[in-house]
Amino acid sequence: MVEITPNWQQVLIPIGAVLIAWIVHIIVFLTGKWVARQTPWPFDDDLVNYSKWPLFTLFPVIAILITISRINISPDTYVDLHRAFMVMLILSLAFYACNMVRLAATTLQRAQNVEAENNLHARVVHTQIQVFKRLCYGFILIIALACCVFTFPTAWQIGASLLASAGVMGIVLGIAAKPILENTLASFIIAITQPILLDDEVVIDGEYGRIEGVHSMYIVVRTWDARRLIIPLARVFQSSFENWSRRSPWKIGTAYVYFDPSVPMADIRTIFTQHVLPTSGGLWDGKVANCAVTDVTTDGWLQIRFLASARDPSKAFDLRCHIREKIIEEVGRRYPWALVRRRVEVVNDPFAALEKLKRQDSGLDDVCRAGREPLRNLPISAARPLRDETTMTDIHNVVSDSPTPMYEKDYFDGLARGDDGGGHHGS
């Protein structure tokens, strides 16, 4: 028979205790899972799943704490091991407590369906549960760390000295942790006063989106283009924002369209109520529909406002787009002259128009395209400086007698450049 020495006992006994603890854990887990499958309720399935890993660490720690008192070790070693595994026990219990908080939150949230059409109460409950769950996580963590620290004797001495200077330390910590304290307090206030809820549709700093998460320090807003805005909770109380689904998601959509003043408003209302709204594909809920001239612009156009209600802000936005598209389409088909158009009349230089016409008649366009210089750069041989007694008839005769095609404008341009085309200056 093999005799186990005391040194080996100090190693093998704790290892055996850990293995036995894991075997017990596996048996308990498999038994609990089998029992949970026999019931129709999801609570026991969640209980087994949330307990799996905390118990996986908790059972071996308890087994070692039991066995180290049975083995022959020195008192100093025993104290150090006992203190180390007590810390591990505290952390394992904190882990298990956090998972039980998750289990309670999951069970309560499951009873409230946020996918329902009228989900205001469900969103209130989900928001409160999410905030309080994170606050509980924080309290459990603080208590666990405090218990771990005070397992060491020197921590009690440090704690006594801290209590003696609690006033000064409180001021220092308050200044240093002001943002954290503000956001933590804000999360608690949000859970109570509920200015925002999960899945609320809000406009913050001009950005439209939905509240995707309410955390202990910040909120997450999912914008319409799938971006995420991280906003500190303290900012929610320091600045204003729009909440489009505060008490009810029902919303009235507004669309403005501009038409000519002579457009028949009776026909516009008929188009709106009989052709536009019925073809919205269920976006319009049938409660509110209105069409009115709300203003006349400085350009003389009518500003026509179309109102239509929808079940939620998202459908209201799509309905507004539908109204604009269909109204402009129907009015453009029936009254095309009523659509807003910006007309710009461009008046060409008469000399340029005359020059272009004569160039086309004389074939100079082909000459210029063949690689010669532009027409304005062609030498004007018939150009002469004007005498005081020169008349327009004289200028016309000079232009007509020119050996190369030339117009009155070219004559004046040549004089302005000082190009007489081989002529003589003087009177």
C-alpha cells in the first residue's frame, strides 16, 4: 500500500475537493436542466442557465475553504490561503448575485411586450428595469469590493483614518467624481420621472433617432441612418430635446407644397382626400386630414399645408413623403401650369448674334475650325482711323470695299487695338 506523505496530502486533498465540487456541479446542473424541461415556464430554464457559471466557480471555492482546515499546514500559510479564497468566495457570490438580478430583469421584461402597437406601459417598465438593473450591478460591485478590502487587517486601520478625515476626503472625492455622480443620479431620476423611455423617438441636437438603451451613465440613440449617438445622462436635464412619443406614438405629419395662385383649391382638396391618402398603403390612420392655404410667398406662390395623421412618427414621415410625391404628380398631370417654375430670360449680345449669323452665311466657321485663328484675331486690312467728318455711311463703304469679310464691329475693334490693317494714320 502506497503511503501519502503530508506534503502530498497538502496538494492532493484540495485538488480532489475541486474535482468533487465540479462533479457535484455537473450533476446539479444536468438535473436542474432536466427538471426545467418538464415545465412549460421559461423561468426555471433561465434560473438554470444564469446559475451555471457562478456555481461553477462557487462550489470549488467552498470545497477548498472546507479542506484547508483539515490539512496540516502552518498557521501563516493557512491565514494567507483562507484570506485569498475568502476574496474569491466574495467575488463568486457577487457574480451569482448579478446573475440573479439579470434573471429578475429578464423575467419582468418578458411579461411586457414592447412590440405591441400600444406599448407605452411596456416601454415604461423596460426603462425602469434597465436603469435599476445597472444600479444594482453598481451596488453589488461596491459592496463586494468593500468586503474584499476589509478581509485584510490593515484595511481596518486605513478605514479608521479615513473616517477621521471624512470631511476633507468627501469634498475631494465629490469634486473628482462630479460627472460620475451627476450621471448616476440622472439615471435614477430618469427611472422615476421617465422623461425618456426605451424606443422613444426623439430629436436631440437636430438629430432624429430612437432611444436604444438607457445606461447608468449615458443613453444610446439610434439615428435613422443607423448611427449611434452616445449622450451623457446629465445632458438630458441640462438641455431641451423633442420627444415625439412621450405619451403616445400617434403623430400628425405636415407637408408644404407651393403652387400658382390660380390653381383651383377645391380640386386640390379632392386630389388630396380621394387620390393621395387612399393610396398611402396604410400609412394614414384615417383620423386627421386637412388642406389649407397658410401663406403667400414674396414671389406670389401659394403655400399649401397638408395635414395627415399616422400611428407613429416613422409612418408620419413616410406619409409626408408620399403626400408630396403624389400631390405634385397629380397637379402636374392635371394643371401643369400651376407648378412652381423659375424662368430666366437670357438676352444675348446683338453684335454677337449678328456676327454668328454672318459667319455662318460666309463660311468663316469652317475656316476657324480648320485651324486658323479666331475671327477676332484676324487682321483687318481695311481698318482706317476716323476723321472728324467721318459718318456711318463712310464706315459702311469701307467695310463693303474690304478684300476680306469684315463687319462694322470688327472695324471698331481694329481701331481700338490700333490695327489699321496696312492703312495709314492721319486725316
